[in-house]
Amino acid sequence: MKSRFLIPFLSLYLFSDPTLSEKRHHDAHIHGVAELNIVIENDSVLIEFESPAINLIGFEHKPRTDAQQLELHNALALLNDVDIIASFEKGECRAAETHISGPFDDDDQEGSEHGEPEEHSEFHATYTLSCQNASTIDSVRTQLFDRFPGFEAIRVRWIGSKGQGTALLNNQSSIFSIE
């Protein structure tokens, strides 16, 4: 029998440990590169996605023009569709909860130590999916490369009943196997 505590435990380990979070935050901010973490347990899937803003909207400052505001709006709308981030051919999963935070959610953008606006802005999204049969999930596909030309690579870490693994996705390879 699988533990009902695996997802909370692993999400605490992968996503909340300050030393890992600090390292992940530092590692995640490479222009063109994003992080994707997936935890599969029982009939639940937890997805965490983190990317520099430049990959999604082409800039890392608060929108200054109507065109930039539209880019931000469009990116947030696309991020609300979990199937763009990760979709599964099997498992029959549906989004149960979605949380997206963008770099410009607050009026006061954090400043650097010199009082200037910080120019390393990121998007962070978490998705909780409810699946009819998550144990049948054997591959994951992302549409991020199709929707956002700023991506060069996505580093994936996954954990599930079949084990754990990593993958490096790019424009030519946007699907990975969970075995």
C-alpha cells in the first residue's frame, strides 16, 4: 500500500527545503532554461514549474509598454493551462488546483542592495492534478517550446511509484519517459 504522505513529504523535500530552494532558485535563473518538478503518487500529480521571465515574455522588468503588458497577460493565460506545462497521454488527469506567481504581482518590486530594481524576475507555478489512474502515466510532454520561443532547455526531476529520474528537454525533445 502506498503512503498518503509521499506527496507532502517529497514536495517538502524537493520544493521547500531552504538549501535546495536557494540552490534551485540560483540555478533556475539561467536565461533560456527552466525547472520542472513532478511528483506522482496514487491518483495525484504535483507539478512545480519555475522559469526566468525572459523565457516567457522576453524581458525581466515591469511592463513598460502596452505590447509588453499584453505579452505578460498572454503568458499568464498560457501558464494557467497545465497541459502546456506537462501533459500525460495516460492517467486521465485534470487540474484540481493551480497557483501562478509572476514577478510583477506586487507593486513594489524587490530592489538590489544599491536600491535599484532587481532585473532577475521569475515565474513560479504549481499545479495539483487529480487522475483516474496515475499509475499508468509513462510519458510526459511539454508544449513550452512550441508556445514560448525563449526556451532552450527544461531540466526535469520526477518522482513516482516507478522510481525517480531526470530529463533534459529541448526543442527537438519535448517528451520524456517515466519508467
